[in-house]
Amino acid sequence: MGRSRPLQDYTWIAGGTSILGVQVQRQELIDFGMLPEGCRRPIAAFVDTDKSTSPVFSSTDTNPTVASVKTNRLPGGCQPSKNAFVEGRQIGKAAPGTSRFARKLTTGALAASHHLSILTFPRRPLAFSIFIYSMPVFRWRREGTTNSAVAILEGKTPRIIENAEGTRTTPSVVAFAQDGERLVGISAKRQAVVNPENTLFATKRLIGRKYTDAECQRDIKEVPYKIVQHTNGDAWVEARGQKYSPSQIGGFVLQKMKETAESYLNKGIKNGVVTVPAYFNDSQRQATKDAGQIAGLDVLRVVNEPTAAALAYGLEKEEDRVIAVYDLGGGTFDISILEIQKGVFEVKSTNGDTHLGGEDFDINLVRHLVQQFKKESGIDLSNDRMAIQRIREAAEKAKIELSSSLQTDINLPYITADASGPKHINLKMSRSQLENLVEPLIGRTIDPVRKALKDANLQAKDIQEVILVGGMTRMPKVTESVKSIFGRDPAKSVNPDEAVAIGAAIQGAVLAGEVMDVLLLDVTPLSLGIETLGGVFTRLINRNTTIPTKKSQVFSTAADFQTAVEIKVYQGERELVRDNKLLGNFQLVGIPPAHRGVPQVEVTFDIDADSIVHVHAKDKSTNKDQSITIASGSGLSESEIEGMVNDAEKYGEQDKERKSAIEAANRADGVLNDTEKALKDFADKLDKAEVDQLKEKISTLREFVAKNQSGEGSATAEELKEKTDELQVASLNLFDKMHKARTEEQQTPPPGNAGETPPEGQQGSDSQGEKKP
């Protein structure tokens, strides 16, 4: 039972009332600050009648605003209160004059996740009734290309949860150590220099992509790990001889964020909201949902990142606004135009580039440093993976420093060596040099911004506020570019690294019914349609259509006596299907033979709130139909996903076991140090044979612990605990014997005349017969 901050006062509960399944035995003073987390909205209330309870209020609405108080089931002598309140909101009224007592309970003093609901009814003697309904706990997270964050809603305030290392964001990095251990986050990033080929980063850029995609082929040349082709043509990655889908790597990162939230809340989490770049196509969105499933999450909603950031910006804003969200993150760029009116967030248009971000800035800087070193030393480091990883980390650090400084030093000693000896990189870089290197990349953001404005039927001057999201927007040159486009300084009220996670938390609260006055109207980023005669792309749903949406169109056969049609679903903006993205295909068979153009086949596109596409085709003459939900671009079957879920759970258990073993080893270290110190202090007072035995136990345990800490051993936490306890018991027994011996020695009468009583004022004498003071 987790303790929270107590309420300002307490409430009497009559005996027999059940609180979370615990019967109150007598009339008690209840401190509601001691209720466990997870208390949510009400289903029913009860008033005690002798030794039973009778419902006096009921509602199937998990978010009641007005409900009737049923007074006909009150026990004798019990009258309803004049007003009933749920979480500070009045939900029911009784007839005037039935009672002068009414109580309004507010939840402002409760800690995270505590939403206490009270309905009060007086009786003889005065008693209260409590009703509590536990809903599943919703938590929300954002997995970025470079970093990830997890947020929750505490009351009505979003909160970013710090990870175990105390930072608010976690690197989206997964590594596999030599002993098979899977590392995620900061620990994975720290060892990247010595293990570059097995350290996976920026895999979000591969999610939902084919191996042959141009973007994928560019990445193959830039990353130190292997990008390989899976049997279905998708781009996968390889580490330690094992192949992983990008969804699986994303699942490992999301699992880490899930564990971060669970550690903070001290309870399990099953539901979540995840975010994706606004310009992700359907395949990439599906693959992201797969990642959530692999992490053990039920993904309730997939939210576009700029839209989530807009929620974070506009939740407390009362005035109507037209805003632009410029999101330049680690791997992707998005621009969204939104109109905010009285809690309604309507996306007017969106555009972007799913392969443009901080990773590309780093790549340009790494190339520059490699070229400079080759120019000075004649040595090409392009194929030295360890050196490239060191340069990559130095480039990222320099990029960050140059956002606040005009110049920085890049020093990498012993980067390589030749016959003349070791070589070092010692360079000075100015902000202007960096800006010249990345200016073409910043320029690539301008065209999507203009297209988004055009699609929204707006001009730059119509935008009242520009929100910057993503770490790259901290670069002064990026800020200048945004200012030149929109003619105004961007807003500084949103943290670029945290806004998306906070917005996802708000959307999660909307889904949970905790935030009532927010409505989100998002759009589909790309047009959707099918292939028609001649390879033409026929649109059914245009880009920037508000979702969820449903559109139908009737088509016919292209040849005489055709009895089947193949429906090929595409997404994109080009006029020919060969230039767009194939999402999936299926066949409608059993069409009665007829001349071309006679059969009528109705094709319906249905896009849900996650921008996931469902396509349905029906022969109108026979009502035969066929449908498809576009499968994940990861190409993962249900059985494959299930296997990956099991793998993730297995790794999770292994991680817990390793953590327990580490904690046990740390405890063993403490016991060893304490025992050695005590032995050093008292060895001369102990039996030499027993001291030697204890030293042998110390040596054995220290060797055992050292092997496990180095990875050579594989002892469990229980084995470490058992051996530590053995040493502790042995040392305690030995020192206990010493203590008893000393006590007996102190209690032995000093030598002298046996049976004589010392003279008054004399404490005894030493062997020489001298008085002691």
C-alpha cells in the first residue's frame, strides 16, 4: 500500500463498510492519503446498514457528470445529503431540506494517480459512504530516434519520469555485450566505442522500410552495425550473429521506458500511448505498434509527434490560436499547422521528411573530421569502426556545445597509429564552420514548411505562434531559419526534448477520461488510393483529411468476363503507383462473368484514429466481400510478434536476475570490507586458527564475487546471498566469542585477599597494592 500526501482532514467510516475489499470493523477515522495508487472513477456507493451494505448510487458511466442519487434503497433513518460530489464535481441532488449536511471533497492534495471519489450520506450515527473504482493505469511514452522519454499525468499536471540514472531522457540505443547481456539506454551508449558493431542506434529510421529503399542504402554506409535483408525484403539489423527487426529493437527501448515508469509507480503497466513522426506512412505506424506490443504494451493510440507537442503547448492556453509546430529531431523532420479553439486541437495540414534529423547533421560533421584527419595525416579512418564511433561521439558533443558557444575543441588522442607512432585528432571548430556544413540539411526543411502552409490555405503571416520541438531546434542556425520563414521569433515556452512525451501523456489522460475539455482532430499525412488501369494511382482519401474518416468509391472490371479483381493499396502523392508506397494487396473473387465495365465493385477506405488503414471491397451484385487491415511494414506475423514478446520478457527476466545478482554482489562487497576491517582491528585478540579459517572464507567469497562482476561467473543472487550469509555467520560467531571472552575477563575480580571488602572509597587495587582513583 503506497502512502501519499494526506488530505487536509479525515473522514469517519462506519463499521461494515468495505474499502478496496477490506471490511472496516468499527467506526474508524480514515486517512485517505493512505489509499493505494490507481484509484479512479466511481461505479457504485454504499451505506452501511447494520452488518451489510446497500447500494444507494450507481452508474455505468466511468466519467459521470450528472447522475441520479437513488434514495429508495436507503436504510431506515438514513437521509441523503443535499448534494453529492464526485472528485469535486456535483453529480446529484436530493430534495431541498432533507439534510443540512453536505460535503465537497477535493483531490488536490493527493499524490500521483490518486483520484478519490466520495459520496456522502448522513445516518444515525453520522457515517459516510465511499465508492472507489479501479481503472487500468494509463501511462504514456515517446520513443525518439535518438532519445526516448516517458510521462504520466499527476492530477492535471504532466510529469516526465526520470530513469534509473536520474536523467529525463534515455538514449534510444540497444547493445549486446560479449556475454550475451542486452544493454539499453545510457549503459548501451557508454560502451559503444569498444563494441560499435553490436551497438544499435537510429533504428527508428529503418522501421517499416525495405532493404532496397534508397534511405536504407544510405544508412548502410554510415552506421557501424550491419543492416541486412530479411526474407520478406525488409531492412533488419544484426548483432552477435542474431538478426532483429527494427520493431524489435524499438520494443526493447519501449520496454526500458515501461520499466522506468513501473519503478516510479511501483506497479505494472499494460496500456500506453506512443508517438510517431507525423509523416510516417501506414507501414511505419503499424511497425511502431508492433514495437509497443513486443514491449508488452497495449498501444491505445498512436499520436503524431507535432500534434502531441501542440497539446503540451496549448493545454492551459485559453485564447484561440493558429500555430505551427516545427519538429526537427534526431532522425526525422515534421511540420504541422494547427488551429486551437476552446480546447479543440485541429490539425490543418502536415508535411515532413522521415529521413532528416540530427543523425544527418552528425554524419556531415563526421565526414568533415575524417577528411581533415586524412588531409593532415594521410590516414583514412573510414573503415575503422572503433575510430569512427569515437569521432561520432565527439561530433555529437561538439554539435551540442556549438549551440551555446562560438567555438569548441575536438580532441581525440590515440585515434590510430602508423609506423611513426600514435596519431591524435586536435581540431578547433567554430559555430560558423558547423553551420556551413549543415546548411543544406536545414534548407531541406523549408520546402515542407511551404507545402504545409499551402495545404492549410494559410500564409506565414497568419501563424500566430511557432513551437520548436526536437533537440536540433536548439541550434541557432535552425532558429534563424524558422524566424526567416515565419517572420517571428519561435516560442520558448515548450521544452523541445520533453514536449512530445508530455503531449502523449495528455492524450492518454483524454482517453482515460481524466481530461474532459480537450478534443484532438488529427489528419492523415499522405494520400491513400488504389491502382487502376495503366498503373494510375486513384486517390480515395487525400492527404490532410481529418481522421478518423471513411470514403467509398465504385470501380469496375478492366476485361470481359473477369471474375476476380486484385485491390492494390498505395500511399503517396505521385500520379503513378510505381512512385508511391505499396501498403498491401488482396483479391476479391467470385464476381459473376460479365462484359468489362458492368460489374460494380465498391472499395471502402477506413482510417482509424491511429491513422491505420482498413480497406474493404464488395461486389454489389452478389454482396461478396473481402477486406484487409494493412499489415505492418515490418512484415511481422502474429506468431513472430508473439515470439519477440516472449524474447523481450525473457530479457526482462534476465535483466531482473542480473540486477538482483549485482545487488547481492554489492552486499557481499560490503560484508567483506566490514569483516576484513574488524579482523584487522581484533586479530591479535582472536584464536589464530579461527582467524585463518575466516580469512580463507573471505578469500573464497571475494574471488567468487570478482568472477561474477567480471562476467566470468554466472552465480545467481541466491547463491551470492547464501555464501555471503555463511561468511557473515562465521564472522559473527567468532567476534561473539571474542566479545564473551572480554566480558568474562572484565567481570573477573582483581587479584587480592579473597573475600575481603575494600575500604570505603577504594575501588580495588592492582597487583602492586596501589589504590586506584
